[in-house]
Amino acid sequence: YAVQLEQLERLELHFPAPVTLSTLPTGSTLDSRNGVFYWQPGPGFVGRYRFEFGVKTGKEVERRIIVVTITPGGLNKLHKY
């Protein structure tokens, strides 16, 4: 799966089952029981980030790879009045 954000935008991913992630990036939280991943990338997070989630489906764990691309555009939005 692929997701695109502008810099400083918030990401929220919902999974249909309990989920695991081995390493959480700075500014993120994982509600593993309800299958929700939240991430508010801070300044300087631009580029591609690859996450590998483990989604429990019955007795098995299905691997889901999410690639998040962050572009620098969101920073400009903060300066508009």
C-alpha cells in the first residue's frame, strides 16, 4: 500500500484486526488492540518511509507493507494567514 502526505500532516491508518509494528517512528503511537496507527511527522520528515505491520488474522499474522511518501508542501501551508 502507498500513502502520500505533505510535510507536517497527520497520518492515521486503520487495520481490521490487532496489529504490531516492531519500531515506532518519532511522533507516532500504535493502538495495537484496536488496529490503529497514528503518526504526526515533525519538521524534517521528508521522503519515503517503509513500515511493515503484522496484522493478526485468526491464528496467522499477515504482513502488510505501507510506504509513506512525505513531500515538503505542507510546511508552506503553515505560513498562510
